[in-house]
Amino acid sequence: MKTEIYEVDPFTSRKDKLITTIDSDYRFERQDEIFIDGARSMKVRVINVVVRLAGGDMERELLVMKL
């Protein structure tokens, strides 16, 4: 499933910057911690998972806070 990972503003919890997009069937849940390696290596915690159904396709957004 296409999964977009967005960083949220720590004070308002509003969606901010797109960190990365992945294709994964993993079932992410609140409080999961993810280590992202690459140009912007970071550790984040999932604070919300949003699943969208559109035209038979599923897409997911993870809203994460940098730790």
C-alpha cells in the first residue's frame, strides 16, 4: 500500500512536510517508532494513521513527530 509519511508541527499537530513515500503492507499503529535512514536520518513516533479509499485503491498517511 502506498504510504506517505508526514512530519507534524509539535505544537499544533498539523500536517507539515512530506518526509518520504514508501510501499508497505505493514500495519502501522499509534505510538510505533520508526527509524528513517538516508539524507535526513531521524527517529519518529507515529501519532496518527489516516487511510483513504479512492477508486478501489487504498492510500495511507502517517503523521509522525520527530523524537
